[in-house]
Amino acid sequence: MPQRLQFLILALSTLLVALLAGLPPAWAQAAGDGLLTPVRLQLKWTHQFQGAGFYLALERGYYREAGLDVSIIEGGPTIDAVERVARGEADFGVGSAGLLVERVKGRPIVALAALMQHSPFVLLTRTDTGPPHVHALPGHRLMLETHAEELLAYLAAERVPVGMLTIVPHSGSVDALIKGEVDAITAYTTSEPYDLRAAGIPYQVFSPRAAGIDFYGDTIFTSDRMIREAPAVVQAFRKASLRGWREALADPAAAIDLIRRSYAPGLERSRLTFEAEEMARLMMADMVEVGYMHDGRWRHIAEGFAAAGLVPRDTDLSGFLYDFDQKPDMTWLYTALGVLGLLTAAIGLVTARFRALNRRLRMEVAERSRLEAHFRVLASQDGLTGLPNRRSFLETAQKEVSRARMTGTPLCLMMLDIDHFKSINDQFGHAAGDASLVVFCKASRQALREQDVMARIGGEEFAVLLTDTDIAGALAVAERLRVEVEKHDAEPMEHRFLTVSVGVAMLAAGESLDQVLNRADRALYTAKLEGRNRVVMA
């Protein structure tokens, strides 16, 4: 191939790379010349694993590859990341689901990526001196951080009047709770529980998830100005940041080494390891792409805030969620491509051959992946009801028992047994029994919360795992389930209602999964002896 043609093809390839990256010619030239665009990132809190993905993206040169010179600004209890981004003092920030409330208030901010699929926001109290449950909070002192709107929504859902609390500004540590200067604090399950355990302080967790409030956690955001004036910078920053977060989750030890070396030398490795493990659980990167967010979930969050009176009902989310299809002005590029169109076609012909050779391989890989996924489902799912099977349930339950021990959150288990199920099979056949099982599962799911895990253990026996739920909450869920099941006919017999007996047990200190399951099973047996169609607590 003549050298001149090689040069032209190389030039076109460079131009096409710039197109795919969404960079105008000035940006492509700047990157080639080593000229980087300065960008400021305002963190939500002080340096810890909460910023690990950003640290790795900077350390490993991902921002530089994207043409960005990123400065990471430490946050803290007195620093308002939303305010700084809105004023232009920072280009990007990290916030919580409360960003939506700020947008409704008129702040020109845009959500780019949800790092945590579940929020770590909770309230912590001392078990020895603090209020015993969330409804006992009125009259006590609450240390509240800025932008804790999610916790305000939680208190509203529990009908706890905030006006009856003494609000104290957050100090950024658990010291005030340890010293008895406050009775409750807002906290992240990823860090403060570790600090309290390290200090030997017994504590309990009041979680919004216990009230059915399950919002996104840490979320990257920017301003309307950045979206309007520098969309390519926004795309490049988001892409490089998420790359850093994927690597932080894949190699947390390297991220911890970097934090201790360059950002927070005083933090213990064990604390950062605890935080990394808790963040991985909340980010769910093994199930959901890092940074994923859905407008339907944000609408649900808006409804939660509306119920608390923090935003109007039917809040319009227009402009709040980042439009991934947004494209910069490419008029200059279309002109250049018109001149180089023939060369584009030539390169297309060459690459087409490679596509043809690889197409069959991709199809085979996709089919194999589909079959593997199918077999994984079969191995963990009950074929009739679609619920997790016994093995899958026990694996999940064991993980949640370990988490409950680490974080101090309550955990309850329910054992359920359909009453007189054998008589349905004997009188009407197994087809009728199977149909009744399906009806029972549908009715049960209507009564359970989104966070509850229900599984078929065997035959007509089922189990339910209730995370972040104390015994009072579990009994309320169990009774709601019992009432809902009683409304349904056993298939195919009209006017023969299904009933269920339920045993409920709460995980005790030092108790194993087998022990709490056995207690719940004994409570179920007691419910059967006492006449069935009832809930019994172990």
C-alpha cells in the first residue's frame, strides 16, 4: 500500500476515534498535544473507600486518557456538594437520592450515574441508652447531616414528627453518640457501624428499608451548564469514573493501598475493608452494571419524597436525568467526512470481512451464555412457582445472617405451611394441588414487601427472609400475608379458601442460621397444633 494512502487511512481512523469519543477537533488535538481540560470533582464525604473509583481512575490515568485533568476535592459534614456544583465551584459532585429534591427546588443539577443501587443511609442509636425503636425518637436529639432527605421521608413514613426532635448539625463522626451528646445520628451502613463496634458501643439500626423506602445511594451529578456547554467532557468523565469504580470493586485491596498511601493514611485497613465489602453489596455490580439507573426507579423515589411532602406530586423529572443520546455539534465532522467518504468505504470493506468471520463465533458464544444462564436459573429456582429453591434460599439467608452480625441490623425468618394441603391433593389430584400452590405464592407476594425473599423449601412448605426488620415488623408482615392468603380459593374449588400457618423468629445474638430456622419451624408446628391459620412467634 503506498505510504500516502496509509497516511490518509491513519488520519481518518484518528478522526473516527474522535467521533466515537464525542470529542470535537479541538479536544482531539488537545489530547494529542497533551493539553488536558481541568475538571473539579467534589466528593460527598471525607476521603475513604466511598471515593475509591475516582482515586483509581486518576491514579491509573483513565481521566488523562479521556483528555481530563481531574482535581478531587474532599468533602465533609460542612461541605455542600450540591451548592458547589450549582455555583460552578465544582464541575461534578457526588450526592444522594436527595438530588431530586434539590432539582425540584430549582438547583440546576443533573444525575449522571447511580453508583449504589441501594442506599446506605440509616439512623443509629445506642441500645443501652437510646430510644428502643424509631417511634420513640420524639423528644430526643438527632445529629442530622445535610441532604438527608431520604431519612426525612423515612421518618414521615413512620409518622415520626421531625418538629419534636432536637436537630443537631452533624460533626462527621460518631463521637457525639459515644459521649451521649446526642441520642441518634444519621449514618452510612458502610462506615459508622464499624466505628461504633471498634469503640465497644452497642448500637441498633433504624433503616428506611424497613418502611419500604429503597432509594438509590451515592450518585454522580453535574450541572445544566456542563451538559449544555461541555457534553463531551460530561461523557468522558462519566465513562472514566465508572471504569475506575469497576476496577475498585474488582481489586479492592489495590484501592485500599492507594487510599492509605495518598488520601487517608490514618484510616485502618480493616475499616476500609469493611467499607469496601458493604459498598460492593449495595452497588450489586455482579448483577447490575455499575452506574445503572432507571427513570422508573427515580419516579418511585419522587413518589416517596412526595408522600413526605418534600416535592409536589407528579413531579416532572425532565432535565434531571442525563440523556445518554445527547450528541455534541458535529457539523465540522460531517464536512470532513464528506471529503473522506471514499476512504471510509474502503476501511468499511476491510472490516466487513472480519465482522463476517466473527459473526458466527459471537452467535455461538451468545447461545452458550444463554444456555448457561438458563441452567443457572434451573439450579436455583423452583420450576412450578418460580420462587428460589431451598439451596438458593439457604445461600442468600447465610449471607444476610453474616451481614446482620456485622452491621447490627435486625433479621427475621418466617416458616409457612399451607393448611390441609394433603387433602387437596388426595381429593382433587396433584394438578389441583399445583394450581393451589401457584395461587398461594401469588397471594403471598402481594402481601410481602419488595425487599422480602420468599422461597419454596419443599412440598407445601415455604420460607421468607425479612432483612432490616425487627420482630414487630415481621409479625405485621406475617399477619398481612395470612389475611391475604385467606381471601383466595384453593384451585379449582370455589368457596374453599386457602389458609396458612406461620412461624416467625428473629435472629438472636450469636445464633446460627440453622438455629433461627429451627425456632421458626417449632413456632410453625405450634401454630398447627393451636388450630392452624394463625401466626406464632418463636
